[in-house]
Amino acid sequence: MKIKDLKEKESFELQVLLQKCNSGVTNTGSPYLSLNLQDSSGSIEGKVWDAKPGIVEKCVTGEVITIKGTVNLYQQNLQLKITDVSRLDQSTIEIEDFIMAAPIESFKLKEGIEEAWVLIQNSIISKTVRDLLDKNEEKLYQYPAASRNHHDYFGGLAMHIRDMVKLALAVCEVYPSLNRDLLIAGVLLHDLGKIKELSGPIATEYTTEGKLIGHISLMQSEIAQYSIEHGLEDSEELLLLRHMILSHHGEYDFGSPVLPLIKEAEVLSFIDNIDARINMIDKALATVKPGEFAMRSYSLENRGFYKPKDEK
């Protein structure tokens, strides 16, 4: 059985990867666990009510466990009521069977990113992007783009970048006054700092460096260091590229140290937001029946999106 096979009111027994485990106490003082669980078919939330110490000890984040219980419906989403947890010998586990991955194979994501780099004509921008992509190549095609919310799966970072490239090229077709080289470079590099900010594709958490500095500052610093090492401190191209990185969240409240002050930075912040939000909405609607609303999402301003009856 896989997560996608679960149906309301049915009993289940299945093996899942424990992504996160948070403990709490009910209004009556009873301890409980809230688990984020996944396998290759999807993810789901589970609750262990009246959590005894024996069960708590078996809930080890990053391990594959066996769980038993029943499936409930909570705010239009399936949720597991877990009554039993068993640990497994992790040496016998094929972790690939429990990781959600990008819907497109890694080599195709790489093709899309490489094709975008080839379009960059400015020699300084082109070499800078090439060197930084090469430096981060292995992890780029493994890491998620976030620990939760959007593109939070194996290969999610590359998927996010590849789809943003498509948006960027389409916008440049409509608005030829944009510096296409700079916009493509901003897309390709804007989130590479997440390779340092996040722990990896399994049980993803923020690293100490990620918590203290963040991916925006980490990537800006890497480009600044690159410019020094290659005698490009006075290059306006790299100055503008650093500005693209620093401003790509668009607003101070969203974590940008500065606001976009060139057209390409403004566009980068928009297409980043478009791609992230569409991914979050699709994720929220994935388990919702046509004609019903998804559970409200804090990351979407506490809105619960409606799934039209004729949606494919």
C-alpha cells in the first residue's frame, strides 16, 4: 500500500518515511505527536493521540517506519490516526521508494538548465554562471527548493529553476527591452544558496548557516567572492547580478535585504513568486475532490483554494 491508495474510514498498515515529528499536548493535558509522512506517491499528516513513551521513541525523523491505524477526513484532507508504530532495519530499506521526486527526470531538468545557460551571450555573466553551476552541479539536481511549501521534494530546486527559465524567456519575448542575459542568470543562480541553507533532500531541515545567514545572503556573498577571485570587482554585470539575488523575494517583509531597482530584478521576483505559488496551489489541491475546497494554507494567506468540478 502507498499513501495515494489510502481511503477515508479504512484501516491501513504501510511503510513511510518520517519527515518531521512534532509533539504537543491536548486541552486535557494528553500528549500527542504530529507526524509528516511520505513515500514516493505523496505525503500526508498523521496524528498519534495519547502518545505513550514507547511509541515516541520509535518516531525517529529521517527513518522509514511501519505505521498502523485508520484514515480520517480533516478539513477536506485525509489525515491518519496512528495507533501503532514499528521501527525497521534501515539497512534493508531502498530509500528511493520513500522519496517524493520531481515529475521530470534529472537529465531532462539538466537539459533545460543547460539550454538556458547557452543563451547567455555576455562573456562575464556566462562564465560566472557556468562556474557556479559546475561548482554546485551534483546537489543542484538532488536538493529540494524548500523544506516545505513549494518544490519540497528530491530535484525540486532544479525543477523550480527550469520552470522559471521558461517563464523568463516568455516574458523576454513580450518585453524585448529586458536584458535577457541578466534575467536568465538571475533565474539560474537565485536559489543556489539553498544548497547551503538546507540539509538535503531527506528529512530536510535548515542548517545552522541557513538559519543564521539565509540563502539570499549566502549566494550574494558567493558571487561577490567570485568577482574578487577573478578580478571582476568593478564589473557592473556582477554588481547587477548580486542585486538580482538580494532583491529576488521582492519585499522587505519576505526577506529581501533590498527592493528590486532594475527591471530584471522586478521580473525575477514576479516569476519566482508565480512558480512557487502555482506549485503550492497544485500541492494543496492534489488530494482534494473536484467541487470541494482545499484546507486553508498559511503560506497562501490562509486561503483554501477551490477545485473546479471539470478540472483534469
